Amino acid sequence: MNPANLEKVCVVGWGESGISLVRLLLTLKKEVKVTELRERNEFAPQLIDTMSERGVEFEFGGHSPQFIKDCDLVILSPGVDPATSAVVKNCKDLCIPYCGEVEFSFWLTKARFIAITGTNGKTTTSFLTYRLLKENKKRVFLGGNIGIPVSSFILKTKPQDLVVLEVSSCQLETIIKFRPYVAALLNFEPDHLDRHPSLDDYFKAKMNIFRNQSRDDWALINERIGLRSDIEKHIRAQLLFFSKEFDNENYSCVYRIGSIFGLSKADCMQLFSSHKGLPHRMQLIRSLGGVIFINDSKATNPYSTIWALKNTKTPIVLIAGGKDKGLSYSEALPYMRRVRKINLFGEAASKIHEDLEGRIKTEVFGTLREAVASSFGEAQCGDTVLFSPMCSSFDMFSNYKERGKKFIEIVNSLDNSS
């Protein structure tokens, strides 16, 4: 589809990517509509009023077919499930094409994309890839699921530029022509079963990252992922497997991407040695009374928490909980040898307690603050209080960043008498 031929476009969802899309569409001089399931009073009014003055038409509290019937295209925000969304059904009934934010943004540039997906490690790998390329004199942009909508910068890109994208399975569900020059699948574990009907559907969504590639492109896959022959049948790009050549597989993937662009192992080693970690991913907050506090709010599934447990070498008091995603928390048990106790909070607390009952000591708290205070009281000198929730944040927080910031705020308010 040629964006130049579009006159009226509807954006589904008034979140961060939805707002970015509206700004992009206004820059392109399109007529813009926004349909949002939540009520208007759940949002700050100033931006809505400003956009309304610029001609944007809003619908809150549901998705009606009448609202989109005169649109040439509907663009879905990543949080919209195409399998269950009323607006997608309306699009099909009205024969209106729809796509996601990543797909639409891809139509607007000739820059080459490096797309990175996987159950865990996407953010770190994407950030390190961006830094490696940027520090070696490449003009490169970073965005996607890392928290920077690709639509926010896409018009700044030029054909010789590179765009590094962290892409989730939800974003990959709605691609049509999206074709990354380099596509990487870091790993695959059960996750997002609250969104995808089955593990097979989740895997198919991940594999969409390779769907439109040609022999001129590159596909990077962790050699630990099984069924290699089946994977190879569905990939037309030049296939490159990576393994644990460095301290972790994220680094190995970054190294392989760098080699495609002519960068050496020495270039990578220089970057890795200076990497201090990212906010909300194994982030050291403080030491108090000999107790270390680690913020790992980015751990939104048990497998991400397993990685944190494997990389913590001291006795642990674990804080976990949030919104359940339909996963089994008992998967983490073999890696909990150093865990003294798990303090739970949020909607999933009772389910985690049931999954682990009798095999490790757990306790349920009403708030994160209570769980942190109790963890500090129970930890001994030399222990780590590890905040690695194993769940999404959407029961009590708008995202993992807000959740992590709250944890940091609580930890920094503690003193030795707490």
C-alpha cells in the first residue's frame, strides 16, 4: 500500500505509540481518527484537546463500525489483540485494510532494519547493537518495543541509515511487508499465553520476523532453539546460528550482527567491557546494612527471572508478582537453590503461591511496599533482595518502568531501622 494514496487513517489506541502515530500522520497531512477502548476521563485532557483543535476526531469507550467506515487504513497499537479486537472484526466486515505501527512506519523509509526478537534479552541486545553500530560511525536509530515508537523518528531516516528495532510477538502479528535486512531470534520460552491462544501461535508470531526476507538478507538464530531443520525450511535469508561465544548469548548475537557490518571481535569486546546494564534489568539500586537491592522489573515472565537467579551468586530474598500471563511459575524452581523466601504481591500472588507451595517458603503481601519492607527485615548481611516479578505489570502499574521506579523509590526510602 502506498501511504501517499491514503486520505483518512484511524489509529487504534491512545497510548504512547498511538500518540506518536497521530503526530506522524498529521505531519503527512492525513485526516486522522483515534478510537480507544478506555474512557476519555482516564487520560490527561490537554493533549486530546490540542489534537482535536488540529482536526483529530476521537472515539472513547469502545470501537464502533460507524467510526471507521470512511477510513482508508486502520493502524493498530501493539496492545491491540487482532484476534479478539472488535475494531479488527469491523475492519474485516467493512473490507478496510489494517496493520501495525511497525508495518506502517516501514512503508515510509528506505533505511535498512535490524529487528531483534525473543522471549528474553531483546532490550539489552537491541541497545548493545545500537551502541556498537553508532560508536563505529554508523548513522543508526533505535526504537520499537524498547520504549521508543518507530513512528516517532521514521521521517528522519535516510536510505543509508540503519534502524535497530526491538520487536515483540504482538508487533510481529500485524506485519505485512516488513522486511528487516537482519532479523534475530534470541531464544524462545513460553510467554504471553494471555495474548496468544497457544505456544505454537506464539512461536509462529515470532517466526514472522523472517517471513519477508530474501537471500540478500540475514537471519540469526540461537543454536539452542530446537527443530533447526523445520526453522530452516521457512527461512530464505542467509542463515547464521550463534552460540554462547561470550559471557552470555546476547553478546554473541550482537557480535554476529556486528560482523555482518564489518565490525571485529575487538570492537565488540570494547563495548561489552564498558556496558553497565540498563534500567530495570538487573539494576543495582543500593546496599543497605550489607543487603544488596536489585531492580529487575523488566522480568515479566518466569524465564527472565530464571536468568536473574542464575546470575545472582548470593543468597536471595525474591520479590515477585503482578498480572498473570497464563504461565507456570514452577519452571523457576530448579534455579531457586539460593532463594531463602519469596515475597509476593499483586493479582498473581495467590497463583504463584499455589504453584510453589510446599517447595519453597512464600508469603503474600497487599502492596509492593509491604513486600519490600518485609524482605529487608528478613535478609541477612550479604544477601540480595531481588525484585524480579515473573509477571507483567498491568495489574497495578502502567508498565514495567513505572513498576521499577516505584521499587527504587521504596528502596531509597528504607533506613537501617526499617
